[in-house]
Amino acid sequence: MADVKNYQMLIDGDWVDAADGGTFDSINPANGEVWSRVPEATEDDINRAVTAAHTAFVGGPWARMTPTERGKCLRKLGDLLADHSEELGRTESIDTGKMLKETRWQAKYIAEFFHFFAGCADKVSGETLPIDKPDMFVFTKREPLGVVAAVVPWNSQLFLVAVKIGPALAAGNTVVLKASEHASAAMLEFGRLVEMAGIPPGVVNIVTGHGEPCGRALTGHPLVARVSFTGGPNAARHVLENVKRNFAEVSLELGGKSPFIVFDDANIESAVNASIAGIFGATGQSCVAGSRLYLHEDIADEFLDRMVAQAQQILIGDPLAEETQMGPLCTAGQLDHIQREVAFAQEEGGKVLVGGKQPEDKSGLYFEPTIIDCPRQDLRIVDTELFGPVLCVQRFKTEAEVLELANDTEHGLAAGIFTADGARSLRMANAVRAGIVWVNTYRVVSPIAEFGGVKGSGYGRESGFQAIYDYTRPKTVWMNTSDEPLANPFVMR
């Protein structure tokens, strides 16, 4: 236990323990060992963090900064993120099991999101209105909301932090960020960069803890004006209950079970590679994982032969090793859930084409790349998000048939379409019920493009210029330009 790293929370510019000294352990999923200890925030800690954010919003240096000055802070934060991508990536890999070569690349690329929002900070504007009253000059201005509660899961956490606090800070808000209880360390290391970027104390606060009491106290706090939540639907239901107390605005991103559709005219090599990346990249622990594969019956056998062969060659191992292609799952709960669902899918008639079990030569939370041939759409696994490297496969004959199958889901975050027919790609992109549609590519993002889902995948959008407007509200100002006295209100003319 001598090597266990002890972390503190960032509240009002100070690094602090929980008020009652409570902590919880973080497990390295590659070996099952405790590697760090994190504070377990109490309601008092949450109140202190929100109060600090509120004070910074209404009267601190942040409130007096011009949008251009705020943008400079965000640009500096992006620069620091790129400069420290190696150590941030290593911390995240140890804490989550994600591959180092992915986490450090992601940390460096996420710097672009902060640069993007830095440039947007002084581009938020109102408008003058051609009002229908004489002698009135009327205009609108956009104002920040106040304290934003940002709740992020452990996967892709630097990306999710960027698309939440980037626009929130650019618009002039302050933030209390709740890191995931499953992997908090990278967020706390990120907090040190916030300080180095010159962002004043209290503007960004980072707390750690579980849903109860930490998440409940934060999302329901009376001083919180907006909640930006990414996570599971059950936790989201609690969030919606909590905001009944403070009427905070809410955006939800709740994951998905995304269809990946391959037509008979598609470039099979490209589609196989994209599907491999879409389901086995990040060990399948991605909200946009292409976990439902629909293959046209004329190319299904060839496609699966190629995909199975590639899946069998994926090198599973230490996420810190450069040669590793797929690391472990993050939590034991995920592993148990996946094992149960794969077993039940086989009972329902699903056939495991490859994988389906833990590798025999590995300790830790590893699970093999798995492809299951599903004879029917109504198998439970087809619409159950596993958050792991498990792909469900079905065949189809017609465009109308696969469209019905793709939309037959509770979810609606992402979709992939592979076809050489441009007209078909547009028809499908328009008809698929998803917030993001990739055509002949998959799992790409940009700070310029909005991100979000429909149906059970939540609502609201992140990234893109419009995201800043979601962290503001318009104020309408009426100005009487006449020197004449106002009319007697009791004399109607």
C-alpha cells in the first residue's frame, strides 16, 4: 500500500480532503490492484464547491474579465493539455485500462477543443430587433447562466470535460465538475492545468464521490443553474428528480446501441476496418460503439470471415505497452454484466463466432473481442448496451428492412452506413433515428461538429459553436428614444 497515490479535490483554488476525511480506492483494472485513493465528497464539500463557483461567478475576477480574456485562458489550458498529454494519458490508462497510445493521443487532440472554444468566447452576440413600437430601440444580449454542474463518466473523460466546461467557461459561467467514482485521477491531474492556465480560484472546482450523496447534492443544489450529464439512463433519472428542486437546465448524453449498416456495394475492406475500430477500439467502452452490425446477405459471409480473422489477431494486454491493441475493461461490474448477457444470448439462440470469454492467459478485467451471430432482432443483447467488446450481427435483404431494424431500439446516439450509392447514403442518413450519422467512416469527432443523441440516448448537444449558446440565456433590453413624456396610463387613445 506504500505505492498508493493519495489525491485531493480542487475547491475554491485549494486542494482539500473530504470534510470528514472519507476516501475510496481506485483499482488498476489491468492487475486488480489498488493504485490510488480519492476523497469521498460529503454534502458539505459539495456546498462549499458550489458556493465557491457562485461567488466567482457573481463577483470574482472571472466575472470582470472580457470574453477575449476568458478566451486567452482557455487557449492556455489547451496548450497545457497538449504539453502534458503523456503524463495525463498514463494516469488515465492506469486508472481506466484504456491504452496509453490512445489516451495520450486523445489528450493532445482534446487541446483543439479548448482552442476552438477559446476562439468562440468573444463571438457570442445578440441582435437588434425591428420592433413594432415607435421610438423604441430594442436589442438582445446573451448572458451566462451561472454555476454549471458537469458530471462525466470515466471513459473519454478528457473529451467530455472539454465539450462541457469549454463552452461553459467561454460563455462566462463557472463550473463544479464531478469526476467518475470509477476513475477520478485524470480529472484531478487536469485540475492542476486549470490552475496553471491562470483561471481564477473557484471558477473550476473538481469533486469526487459517488452518486449518493455527491451527485445528488450537486445536481440538486439551489445555486446550480445548469446540469450537463453524461452517463447511464438510471443515473439520469435521478438527475431529473434532483433538478426538480432547483429548476436547473439539463442536457443528457446517455450512450447507445448504435447500428452499423453495410450494403452489398460497400468497400468491404474499409467497412471491416471501421467496424473493428468501432466496436473493439477502447475495448468497446465508447458511447458510440457500433455494437449492432447489419450486413447485406450477399456479402455477410465474406465480411464475417474477414472480421473474425482480424478479431482473432487482436493483441490483448497491458494498456501501457505500445504493442497492445486492446486493454481490459474498467470495472468488475462491467465484466460480470457482459458475461451474463453473452451467456443469455447463447441461450436465446445466438452463436458466438469468436471470443465470448475471458482470455485464459490474463489476470485482470480482460474480455476477448466477441462477435455473436444473432438470428433475431428480439434477442435481449441486441438492444442492451454492454459497454464492452461485444458485437451483435444480423443479416438483411432490403434497404427498407434494415432501416426498420436499425430504428428498432430505445437508443439513438450514432449510426454508421457503408455504401457506394450516394443517393442511398443520403436516404439512410435522413431516415435513421440518431443524433450522429457517419457515412463510409466511423467514430470521428471534431470541435466544430455537434454531438448528441435522440430517444433514450438523451437530449441536448455538445461541441460546435452552438454549444456556447446553450450555456447562455438571452436578455431583452427596451430603450425609449423619445424625449416626450410617457402617456397617462389611464387615458386610452
